[in-house]
Amino acid sequence: MNQALHLVASTAATAHGNPAFSALIWWLVPLFAVTGAIIYVVWVSRFKDGYENETNRSVNSFQSFQRSFTENKPAPGSVRPLPPQASDQDPL
């Protein structure tokens, strides 16, 4: 275990002091960032309409659900309670 840590530490120290490694990092990080940005833009532009349709459908369903609570409320006296059934009555 100690040898593995020593090997990692010595490799990191060697790589940190190496100008070629530093130059490689300065080229790879922006390269990956630009590549990721291009992939993201293509993905969003290609699949955006599909997600918008699903989102709109979901929002419309939720709004319909909300409206169901505010529409067609019965008048307070128009609803009659159900008559009690035999199983609901207390036997005593």
C-alpha cells in the first residue's frame, strides 16, 4: 500500500514538472469543452421539439386536473347523504 502511494506521488510530481504534460492539459481541456458544447447544442436543437411537446402535454394535463377542482361544484343543499346501511349501524 505504501509503495503504491509512493508510486502515485512520484508520478504526479514528475508529470507536474513536465512541460509537455502541462501543454497537453492546456490543449485537452479546451478541446473537451468545445466538443462537449458542440454535442450539447446539436442534442438540444435536434431533440428540443420532442421534449417541449411532452412538457406542454404534461402541463396541460396538470392544469386540467387543477381546473377539475374549481369547476362544477355542486350547490351546498343539492347533495343528499347516502342512507346508512345495516353494517354502519351500531348493534347496541
